[in-house]
Amino acid sequence: MYLFMVLYLQTLWVTISIAMQHGHYDVCKTLTKSDEGIVWEYMACQPESIEMTQYMKVKLDPPDSTCGDPPETFCAMGNPYMCNNECDANTQELAHPTELMFDFEGRNPSTFWQSITWKHYPKPLQVNITLSWNKTIELTNNIAITFESGRPEKMILEKSLDYGRTWQPYQFYAADCLDAFRMEPKSVKDLTHSTVLDIICTEEYSTGYAAHAKTLSFEIKDRFAIFAGPRLHNMASFYSQLDTTKNLRDFFTVTDLRIRLLKPATGATFVDERNLERYFYAISDIKIHGRCKCNLHANSCTYTNNRLACDCEHNTTGQDCDKCKKNYQGQAWSPGSYLTIPKGTANICVSSIPSTVQDKKKKQSITTAPPNFDRIKTNSSFLDVANRKQVFPKLALSTVSPAQVSSHKRDCYCHGHSNRCTYIEVVDTAVCVSCRHNTRGQQCEKCKKGFHRNGSAKLDDVNVCIANVCDNELLRCQNDGVCYNNIRCHCQPGYTGILCEKLKCADTGNCDSISGQDSLSLNSWLTLTAIVLVDWLCTF
């Protein structure tokens, strides 16, 4: 039972801490105190970025492109004289199925998917690998493909926005772009604000056999950096561009990706027809980071029945939160906006029910479902509250209508040190955010580090928390002095000063010449140190 309570309290604290540390677009709504009472403040929001390969399906074209049926031998990478390796689909140790294309466990040595060899040369050895999510996703990091066969000499990465019905190129890869695709070779670093959406051909990842160069990338972050800077330190600029640059959002959005392998690595200027077993494709890992696209109307996405779907807020619904709920079609649906930074604009769906009907329903709700109240006890020991049995009423938000929420200001109660709360739905609790006057805590009832409770001030006084005179960390009492309640130092006989930093005899001039000089020097140094430390603490 004790262990259960410890785990529960730890989970509660982590939940509240996460909710109070708002990042960019990770919170959909918070409770805010206004002249009308406690109301919801809606914000643009989006799910966190995760590894998306665990949620996708893989399809090969032609479907019999995987080696092993029938069994065949192949050469070790780059060595035409070691052709005694075998691929056999019916033997687990020798099989190379598509699921080995994703290295979730960090296996060593690497396991990999492998294609058939180029035994039908000069007929092209071409394989299409389609990755499908049955959901719109937004890419947030570089796509990385690790090859165990040498990187292909010719390849196209394609994307679809309509679940594979139509395709468009994302990037071309070739050892010779002019020869393969009649395109001038370029690098992502050549792109600018005006050309960021250009489709380019790169020669950076088609070097054939190279044991130390296995990875092929599609550079998402380098494109982010065009707007956010080389270290992505100005993501606010990038978010604003997503709203103002035409088609920029769609560029990083996909429902499917297709890897078109058009020519394997040969490592030479010609194909050795005597050793065709050395030419094949082998992929040991694919990394694709992204998030569910929820049109800035959800901050989470769930995977149920083999399908991803947004947990929609803002009165929206649909797999991508791409339409308004029933009875909330008072205006046309619109995606959320990244502006203004960092909260954005939610563009919520508004009620389409006439106000007279709404008022009638609210009255019925208030009549038939009176609000339920819990009572929670604050941690008053930190503030040394005189009445330790003091409790604060809390509204059980999950049982009342919005009209009732707005009529009970006590739910977001911050002792006058904040007018904003975040509602933690999982524990049914409102937590004050942005506490002022050097306070902190669920109801701004505690003093932040470096400050202590002013015993003569009430909890709602702006001077309730005052700076520490001493503590056991930075403002230590000197010369074996003892700090009392952060208010003053109890000095040892013969010493005085705020931090017991000087000899009493220094005030009367009765110190002997040696000790007096030493104590004066020590006094000056300690006083200066105390002033610097107090000034440093006051900046927080």
C-alpha cells in the first residue's frame, strides 16, 4: 500500500510538472481567470515528435523482390571473391524479410532486409518500397536509410498526400545526376528561402561501396535551418513561416513514402557480368521521426485497431481533426495557426445552436446536475500557516457544465499571485501557472527558492515572500554562526554582522594589531561576498 501511494504521488508530481512547463504548442487549453470568471483559454497545439516506423506498413513491388525464395547465394559487400553467403527464406538464420528493415533493438551485428541479386542483368534491378501510415503525418527530423549493400547509384524518394493514389518526387539520388536524371547536382545547403521547396538531385549519398558510409538521408532539419538558423535556435521564425509561406506545411506532410531503388551499387564504371551475385539491395535500418498531423487541434495521438488518430480538442473531430463536431458548425472549420508565437491561435469550432437554446440547456444542466465539490488540503507547513487545518474548496470540473465552471472562481485560486491555471484532467486538478511575487506551488502558496515566508503578511499579500537573510547554501553564516529560520544568523561570542562576518572588537577599536588587521580584512571580504550573493539572488 505504501509503495502504491509513493508511485501514485510520483506520477501526480510528474504530470503536474509537465503541465506547468509549457513548450511550443504542447497545451491545447488552460483555465484563465477573467472578469467573467474562470474560462478556458484555447491555444494551438500539436502532438510530440516520435519514431513513426513502428506504426507503418511496408509493401514491396514487385512482391517477390526479397531474396530466399528460391534460395540463392550472394557475395559479401564489395568482395566478388566471397560469394558463399546464402539467403534462404525457409531458414530463420538465413532469411532477410522486410521486418529486418527496421532495427528497433539496436542489433549487433546488423540484421537486414535483402533483395534478390541482379541475376537477370541487363534487365534493370528495380524495387519499390512503400511505407504507409493510413494517416497524415508531419516529418520533424531527417529521414535516414542505412544500407548494408552499398548505397544505390540511382534512387528516388517519393511522397504521397492522398494515401498512395498519386505520387510526387521528394528528392533524387544518383552517382551522376546529369546522366541519371538530367538534373544539375545540388545540395540542401544551396537552397534559400525562395527555393526551399525545390526538388533537387544530390550526389552526396551515392558513393557505391564504402563500409564507413552506409547512410542515405533526406535532410529535414537542414530545411528547417533555412528559417531557424544553423542550430535551429530560432524555431519561432520557422513556425511563423509555416503560416506565411505557401505550401510549406504540405512539403513536410505525407501519408506515404516510397523508396524507388533503380540501380544497385556497382563500385565500378561497368557491371561485372561474371559476378552478378555481388549486386543487390540490403537495408538494415530506416529512421523516420514525425508527429500525427492534427491541424494544431490536438496534443496527442492514439494507436488503436492498427490505426493512428488524433485526440481532437477545440470542438473538432476526424482522424486529423479536420472538421467541426456536430452542433459546432457556427463557422467554417479552419486549422490552427502557429501565430502568435508561442501559443498560436486555436481557431476553435463555435456552437451552431442558437443562444436561446443554449441558455435553456445550461439552465437544465444546472438544475439537474448541481456541482460536486471536493476539498483538498494545501501543504501549509512550508509557509508556516497559523491555521494548519485551512483548506481550499475545489470544483470537480468533470461533473459540471462550462456555465458552472465560469461561475466558480475558487477553482483557479492563486492567492492573488496569478490569474492563470492549467487544468490537469487526469487528476482533475487546476494548477496555478506563472506565479508572481516570488511565490510558487499549486495555488502559489509557497515561496520560491531563496525566499521565505513573511510572518507578518497574509497569503495574498504581495510581500508574502521576502528574500532570505541566510541559508545553508549560498548565504551561510560565517564563523560557526547558525542560521535561524532564514531570518538571521545566531553568531558565536565575539562575532557580529549580518552573516557573523566580523569581530565585535572591530567596532570598538580594541582588537590587537594582528587580529584586528586580519579580522578587518576578513570582514571586508565577507561583506563584499554577502553583497554580491544577495544581489545575485535578487535577480531571480
